[in-house]
Amino acid sequence: MDPDCLFDVTEICHADDFFRQEHRDIFEAVESLSVRLLPIDILTVTEQLQSTGKLDKIGPEYVAALATDVPQASNAADYARIVADKAMQRRMIQASEEIARLAYQPDGSVDMALDEAEKRIFDLVQRGNSKTYRGIGAILPEVYDDLSTLSAKLNDPKFAGNRLSGIPSGFTMLDDLLSGLHDSDFIMIAARPGMGKTALMLNIAVNVAAGKTRYPVAVFNLEMSAAQLVKRIVSSETGISGHKMLSGDLERNDWTLIKNMVKEFRDVPLYIDDSSDVSISSIRAKCRKLKLEKDIRLIVIDYLQLLSSGVKTDNRVNEVGEISRALKLMAKELNVPVIVGSQLSRKVEGRDNKRPQLSDLRESGSIEQDADIVMFIYRDSVYHKNEDSRFKDVAELLIEKHRHGATGKVNLLFDGEHFKFKNLDPRPEPADFKK
């Protein structure tokens, strides 16, 4: 009756919102015709249904009857809302029954049941709160308010010395390049083993949580226990060597430093999760909870290749792609920066110039597509043991992708004994560092 009304309808409801299967099939046929810019009428719809083998079950008479029984096309959007509302009510009933079934299982895990219940409720909320487009006139006032806030921040004593629009990472040159860590950004830190990937992410997490503003941070480490991570933090913050922390061979002065740190960090909003559940759905559920309870402002995950999509598949490349997209969607959903570590492929080792490139991201090219920022860690001393001693502790942070700004290189000092990266004072660079 009015093919143009389909654009309004598809913003409100979808094929799976219809209760009867024949209505789902008819709606899918109409959408298929619309995508191909073909006319939509009784003849073309029945032909489309015939081509997919669904017409015999529905019957051409029924398709014709639908077109004649509709009062008027101008009310299509209102009818679509009725369909969507009834579909939501059915899903609520189904979710309630499934949650009740989980609760009645005598030998089931309570934690797993709660997580599944939360996921089902959250999925319903997400369906009900689907966002649509907005005109620029409605968005401009938000931009104006955001710029006003940033401008006022420059004159706020609380933020003295911080002229960044995002969250400071604690590394001056990196913050200058990125203007801080921004909400909804998916940030990938990739490196070959032994370059200090975990140390850098942990340093950033501590800098954000224990800095002047004390932003709450969630850390998910899939490789180490919470105790091992905290020992690294103690080592980097107190200057006690990692070997001493591992062996327990501590002197009286070391104990004094540790006690002082315990007092200083007692209220630091840094939350560490070392659960063995490595599914992206579980991490997303935990982050939603931490966002509600602690208002976390940064999420750190170490590292991507240890994550599971939760779906059985023989194609790891596709699975990593799904995980990468899920991480970006989580950053947007929670409106916080998400920093994720990633391994690099072995082909780096086969090149003369071993500085990583975007093509070295392991297992999935979709990581490069989904990430807002991709940075690599490179330490020349790992490959050239006899280089000038002045540069043996220099680490290069190569920002190879920056969706919102410039790319570039940041030099940091790496203190491997204490698992700590530090800001680097200006110093000359060897020729190959400039490549």
C-alpha cells in the first residue's frame, strides 16, 4: 500500500517480533525486496516467497488478504509498536520461565544461574532501549556543554597541570599525543612476549586509580592470579625488586615501604578479577555490575588471545573477530575506555626490522578494524644485546592507529626489575630509533 512506510517500521520492529511464522516469512520477503530496491506489492511478495519455498505453506490468498484487511498505511508505525511491545512481553515471559527453571535446578551453580539471569534481563533491556538516529540540532547542545566542561576544567585547581580531554594515563608524552584515554575507545596494546605488555597495562591502571582524580579501574588478568599482580604493583610502587617479592627475602626497610604502601593504597579504587572464566560474556556482565556499583572509568584486560567467545567454533580467526567486536561494543555500552593486550604473530621475528606493524596483529585483521587506538611496544635491547648502554632501557611505544588523531612514537624508560615504565627525560636517539 505504501512501500515508504517500511523505513519507519523497520526502526521499530523486526521479523522475529512476529508471533506467527508466516508473518515472519512475509516480513522478511518485504525487507528483501526493499534492500534490492524492487517494488513491493502482492505479486512481487508472492514471487519472493515462491523463490524461497515458503509460499506453498502460507498461500497466495493469505498474502492478498493481508493487503486488503489493513485499515490504512498511515498507521503503520503504530501497528509496528504493537507488534514490538507484544514481542517484548513474550520475551519477558520466556525469560522469567527460563530463570525459574535455572533456580529450580538442584545441582546447578548459583553463580552461573545468576549470571545467566542477569544476561537475559540485560538483553531484554537492550532490546527495549534500542537507540535511533538524531538530528545534528539535537546533538550540538551536548557538544557545546562538553566543550564548556573541558574549558572550565582548565581553570579548576583540582585538575592543575592536566589540560587533557580524556583520562590521564600517567605517561606525559603518550597523553600529549592521545590527549588522554577517552570514553568508549577500544585501545589495543600489542607486543611480542617479554616486551612488558602486562607491566604497561598495569602501570596505566595504577596511574589512573591512584592518581589525583582516583578514577575507579577494573583489571581482568587471565594469566596471573590477583596476588601475583598485586606483588608486581608493590614492586613497581615501592622499588623493591621483583626477585625479592618472589623469594620473600625482604629487609627491614622493605617492610617499612610495604606498610606505607598498604596505608596509601587502602582506598585506591582498583578492582582486580582473576577468575578462570574467560568468556567475553562473563567479563561483560562483571563490567556492567562494576559500572553500576563502582562507576568504573577504565577497563583493562590482559590479554585478548586468552578470551573465549563462548561459542564452539573450529575457526579461531572468526572467534577472535567476534571477541574484538564485542569488546568495542562493551566500550560503547559502558562509555569507558577499554584497554586490551594482544600477542603478535611470529612473523615479526623473521624480519630485519622487528618493529611491529598493524599486519602483525595475531589471528584477526578485525582487531585493526575495531580498535580505535593500536599501539605496539618495542624494545631494541631485546634483539640487540650489545647496543649502546645508554639506550638499553628505552622502550618505544608505537601508535600505529589513532582513529581520532595523529599517530606517532613515544619513548619510555623500562625498569624490568620493578615491572615499571617511566616517563623519559629528553635524550638523544640512536639512528635506528628514528626509523
